[in-house]
Amino acid sequence: MKINVEIDEEIKAIEVLIRNREWNEEVQELMERLKERKRPYFVGRKGEMQHVFPGRRNHLFVH
């Protein structure tokens, strides 16, 4: 999976675009997670490692 984040001061609302060859379980899971309002944590993966970060609204994680 590839994730791109673009910061533009002209944008008035968050926009999320998911591209895939087909609608599948992975796309469905992403949609469900995006709809969640409150989550006590964020999960990031790098290779085989998984990192869990506390979910605070004032943090931005960029890799």
C-alpha cells in the first residue's frame, strides 16, 4: 500500500482518494476505518515491524 499526504493551505476540507484495481476486503477495511470517529491509537507499519501510537488529535506522523 502506498500513502500520499498533500498539505495545501487552499484546501477547505479533507479529501481522501483510494485507488485500486477492484473493490476488495482491503478497500472495505480502509473505508470502515476512515469512518471511525474515535480510536485510542494509530498503527503504523514498516516492513515487518508494527508501531502503535497514542491517538491524540494534535499529533501528525509523517514518514
